[in-house]
Amino acid sequence: MQKIITYFKEPQKFCLAILTHFGTWLPDALYLKIMFRLKMGYSLDLKNPKTFNEKLQWLKLYNRKPEYTRMVDKYEAKKVAEKILGKEYIIPTLGVWDRFEDIDFSTLPDRFVLKTTNGGGGGGVVICRDKKKLDKASAAERLNISLKTSIYKHLKEWPYKKVKPRILAEEFKVDESGELRDYKFYCFNGEPKVFLVASERFSGHRTYFDFFDMDGNNLPFTQGGKNNPVTPQLPSTFEEMKKIAKKLSQGLPHVRIDLYSVDDKVYFGEFTFFDSSGFEKFTPNEWDEIFGSWVVLPSKR
């Protein structure tokens, strides 16, 4: 009943539900145009895209390189990054399985992280801080939903189309803040331009997002969340992070490089080609065009 009430109050949500449940057979470009209009409130211009969100949709459709599939696979991406950076920048893998039922928990340490190789946006992540207290039924439900969810089907992020859904276990990491802050570097043609600090990601309330330029100056906009009431301090590894983001983003029109800083060491997180899948408004909106101006679109593939 609550869902029905929500649909009456916000009819665009009803239209989105219809689209994602019954419209996935539509041509990718048409599907994205409909979704973009519903989510962003203006028409998607694929012939002359100007905003960051528009250009991400263009890249979904026309920049389809086979190597991107390995780069979005949470297991294979670590191999790609290790080849470029070296093993010391990779969070150790504890195991990988096709099904939750295949996991032998007796082989895992007391603290670890489980994530799906095909997941995005944190939906397919389970953080275990005490194995004895892990609710396995809840963890299985969360991960199995992610395993069955196709990011390509619902958001047309082409690299995910051929990712094999699996479950990956990694070492548990925590930084000096008592959590694991995520440092997301927005790179354009191999140059980091802006980075985002995502803090209090798994604290029980919404994650804080704070944007900075490459000199560490706090930028006056938000996207997808509120600023932290206490501006995050830059990590001691900031300069090294910039160099790593530059290395990992070479040859790519746009990619977001996610990194962590733990005990004065940098660790690779993931490659993200379509931040918020290209459906997240900026406040103020002018930053959508500023980011868009940094994306130089390649030839269609």
C-alpha cells in the first residue's frame, strides 16, 4: 500500500518502475532517453551532449571496449590494477565462489568483506566485523539479490553485460578514522581533476560526500549526498594517490578511480566508468556542465 501511495505522489517513480520491469527490451538508446528524462528532468541530447550526465550516457552507448568488462569485474579489476601498480596496492583476496553456499567460512578470518563481482553502488557488499555474529541468512539474501541483478539490463552499463556473477572475499581494512573512507578520483583523459571523499559509508545513515580540487581545496557543490559537517582532512598519502589515479586512468576518456588509505598505504578499490550511472544531479547544476566540459568524447565504437 505504501508503494502505491508513493506512486500517486511521485508518478515518475511509477513510470521508472514500469520501464525497468517491462521496458528492458527497448533499444538501449531509447531506453536511456526515457530513463534520463524521468530521472534528470530534461531531454538527453546524444547528438550534442554537454553535461557530464549526458556524456556518460553517450559513453555507455558508443565507447564499448571489450577490456572494460575486466575492469568493472570486482575480481578481475584487481588483476588489472596489480599489473599496472604492483601487488602491494591490492587488498588481498581470501576467496572467490560462484554461490554463497560454496563459501567455507571456517577458512575465513574473524573480520572480512564479501562483495559480488557484478555489483555496483555498494548493494552487493557485506562487511563482517565478527564472524561469530554474522547473520548468514541476511548476508546470503543480500548477495544473492546482487548476483541476480544485471546492471547492464537495468542501466545499460555495457561493460557489465558479460561479467560473471561471483562472490569475492577480501581482507577487512579500516583507517585512522575508525572506518574505511573512500577517495574517488574523477579522471579525464588520464588527468585527475576532482576527487570525492565518501565518509561514514556504513555507519547506519547516509554517506557524506565532499568534493575537492587536486590542490585539496573544498569545492562548493554537492552531488547525491550532503557534505560532512566536519570537513574531512586529506590523508598523508594524498600525493601518492594522485599519481596512482593518473596511472590507472591512462587512455580512458573518463573513469573514476576509487582508492583507500590505510596505515600510510594506498590500496586500490575499483574502476567506475559511469558515476551514479549518469543519473545524479549536481547542486548547483552548473557543475554538471563543468564536469561535462572535461569529457572529450572519442570516436564511436
